[in-house]
Amino acid sequence: MAALINFTNQSQGRDRIFRATQYACALSVYLLRNKERPDLVEKLKSLEVSMSTGRKLFRLGNTINSIEAAKRTMQLSDRVLCLCLTVANINRALYFACDNVLWARSVGLIRDINKERWSLNASRCYFLSIVMSLTRDVYIVSQLMVQKVRDKRFRQKMDQHLSESPEIAEPIIPQLDAFLFLLLESLRSQPAVALDTLKNICDLFIPLDKLGLYQSNAGVVGFCGLVSSVIGILTLAQPKLRITP
Amino acid sequence: MEAHMSLTRKLLRLGNSVEALEAAKRAIHFSDGVLRLCLTVSHLNRAMYFACDNILWAGKTGLISKLNQQKWSQRSFRYYLFALVLHLTRDVYELGLLMECEARNRATKVSPLPVDQVYAPSSSPSPAVPNLVIPEQFRRQLHLLLTVLYNNPPLLLDLLKNSCDIFIPLDRLGIYSTGSGFVGACGLTSSVLSILTMIHPWLKLKP
């Protein structure tokens, strides 16, 4: 199993680059929609479609990867992290399974399946996995904030920040100002967590739009997809920026 | 499904030109002259093959309109064929070196016999002897070859893989047309062999 996982991980970097390209094309198509460039729009659309179908093929083994990741996260000591990550991984495994079925349908291997229903189920599983990942991010950030509040040096810094503001502008809600300062300092001290939170927030817009829960337009979806893909590429290129566990 | 897989693999290979060029740069520093030549030129040809392949992908997905797909396809197969020929040359060269090594080992291991016993069989005036001498030498060489291959599984796998692979461009260029079934079987065999070398890295031929 480890050999299979090592084998499939080699295409992970390329998959992220293709995802970035796919969403960049979607964004460009949206931005060019009112300009008179039908041939360019046609090319971008076909590139986006070929990237999307190609990536579905690469993802054929990812169900097993996600199940293995779920098995690993079940052994974490922290219960909240264990729950969040295991549920997220199981939902990702279900999403990939639905995705594989959709690929088989698009290639013509399976014919009598309801494409809309399977697509909806895939989006639901993906949505749930992102929500669980965001919950984990919020949990880690809250732990960091609690840790910082208990630190004497940080409290001195915060008092200094709060006392210097009256010369510039009176804080309307001092507690909100203190909270925001604490939040930003916590995120700045752990860039990996900040990046993961941003990535998950961007990723959330994609299934929100597909499921009809929050209808944004194709441009927003494209932009969010592009930002999350770029962050994904960064975390792969710089392992320090990758959140653990 | 075959067309879909082929197009997707072309997509996956988009970065491979650069990798092949890097491999060629590394191969220039080998000490052995024959290996250096074979591997450097073969990697350069592979880089050209991947470049043509990328252009074909761009043509198929519609990024480049008005591409002569047939011409570029033929070009890419020509580079691929040349790269495979060089790989096979390297395999045969390594095989030759190993056989020489093995023959010398055998010669030193065989205990020296008295001179009359060594020359006795060949000096007998029987007419059947010349017919037996040639197959004997051939059999010895064959045995040597099989022993060397058996003791060097990476070389054997690489030789088999390249031999299977070579039928694909030979068929597509029309030099030696076999059926599409045979080409499919060869492609499948060489893919399975390369999966094996990835799962067991010790089976990969180095350099």
C-alpha cells in the first residue's frame, strides 16, 4: 500500500499546476465574456475542459489515498483534531469515488447513471470535507490564541498596541480591536495555519456555488479556485508552509 | 477510452522535455565512452519526442489551430524510435561487457587439464566432429548469455522493455507493420515492466 501511495504522489505537483491552469482559464473566460474575442474564449474553454477531464483520470487512485489518510488520522491523540480530520478524509474518499464514477460516465464505460445526482453527491461530500478542514483550522487558531493570551510578553505587547491607538483614532469597540490584534498575531506566528485557512475559505466557494447555497458567478469561482491552487502549489514547493498533522 | 487515456497522458507529459534535458546533462559526465554517447543522445531524442508530443497535445485540445497532426506525429515517432535504438544499443553493450566478464571468471575457475585430454576430442578423425563443434560453441555462448541475464534482472527487464517498446514506432512509421493487437500487447507488457521497476527500485537499470 505504501508503494502504491508513493507511486501516485509523484503526480501531485502536476495535478496542482493543472488545477491552477483550469481555474485561471475559467476566470479568464469570465473576464473576456463581454469582449469580442470568441476564438480566444473558445480556446480557453477547451483548455479548461481538457484540464478538468485529465485531472479526473489522475485522481483515479485517490480514494485509497484518502482512506489511508483517514486511518492515520484516527490515531491522533487530540480528539477534536482526530474527529475533524478523519471525517474530512472519509468525505474526500467519498468525493473521489463519486468523481471516478463521473469519469467512467464521461468516457463511456458506464452509461445508465444519473450524472446530475452523482455530481450533486460529489459536491456535497467535497463541501463537508472542506467544512471539517475549516473547523480544524478554527480549532488550531483558537488554541494558539489561548496560548498567546497566557504569555506575559504578548500581553505587554497587546497593552502597548491598545494604549497607542487613542492618538490615531478612538477604537469604537476596544474588545474587538484586542480580539482582532490577537487573531492577526496568532495567524502571523503560524503561516502554515493562515495559508490553510485561506485555502479552505477559497475552496468553500466552489461547492457553495454548485450546490446553490451561495450563488456567486463563474468569475468568483474561478478566482477562488486559482488562489487555492496557487496556495496548494506553494505548500508543495515549501514543505515548511504545510500544515501538520 | 484509449483516445481519452492517450490525450490525458500527453497532458501529464507536459513537463518531461525539461526532465529529459536534465537527464542528458547528467549523462554527459559518465566515464564510460559508449554509455556516455548512447545515453546522452538518447535523452536528447527523448526531449525532442516530448516536445513534439506537447505540440500534438496543444493541437488536439485546440490551442494551436491548423496543425498538421500527421506530420508532427511521424516526427515524434521518429525521435522515439531513435531513442529506443540507442537504449537497446546500450543494453547490448552492457550485456557484452558482462558476458566477457563472466567468460573470464569461468576460464579462471576451470581447473587446468592435461594437454592430451584437452586436444583428444578434436584430433579424432571422425567426420561427425565438425558438425558438433559449431553447435557446442553456440550452446556455450547461449548458456553464458542466459546465465548473465539470469544474474542481472535489471538488465533483462530493460532489454525486454525496450524490445517490446520498439514495435510501437516501427508499426506507426510503417517500417515493420504488425497488427494493432500485437502493438497493444507490446505496449501493455512494457508498461507492466516499468511499473515493476518503479515498485521495486532495485530492478531499475543504473545508470
